[in-house]
Amino acid sequence: MTSTENTAPKDFGWVLLELMGHRQRIGKAKEEEIAGSKLLRIDIPTEGEDYVTEYYGASSIYALRPVSEEVAKDHYALSDPRPRRPAEYKPSHQIEDHSGQYDEDDDCPV
């Protein structure tokens, strides 16, 4: 075995990653060194050809299960890892100002 075989990053392919705290991530995983430490990099599929990349240390990993790409992309459809906006989300410039429209005796919806 040569020294390059010992230091080459390991590619785990498509995996279901289970983390302490009962979280799951599914995507393409490989080992990567950052700031002198080995971390697991997981590229999680999103809409189209985009990916969200996350890094985890070995101590936070509970299990790592190989899966097919098809299973991974089907799983994404059920649990997109990106933060979601509430259904009623509006940018601040679109929020109506209702201040001063109610008397003290009226029921204020706020």
C-alpha cells in the first residue's frame, strides 16, 4: 500500500446518514479534511441539479447506510433539508401596516 492510498479521501457514494439527535441526511458522502480534522461531507440533492453541502464529525454520526441514487432522490422528495418558509411568509416590504386602524374598544386581530 502506498502513502497516497492512505491519505486519499474515501468516497462513500449515496448514503443515508443518521446523526445523534435523531436527524437523517441522505446524499453523496465522502471524507474530507478541514482544518486538520477528517469530516464527513454530504452533498444533499435539492431541486434540479442543486445540492446542499453539510459537514459532520465522526462523533456525531450514529449510522451510515449505503443506498442507491434512486432511493436517495426519492427520499429527498419527502424531506427537503433546506429551511422552509411559513405559508404566510411575505417580505417586509409587502406587509401591510394596520397600526392605528382600531379603536381601543374594538377587537384587534393581533
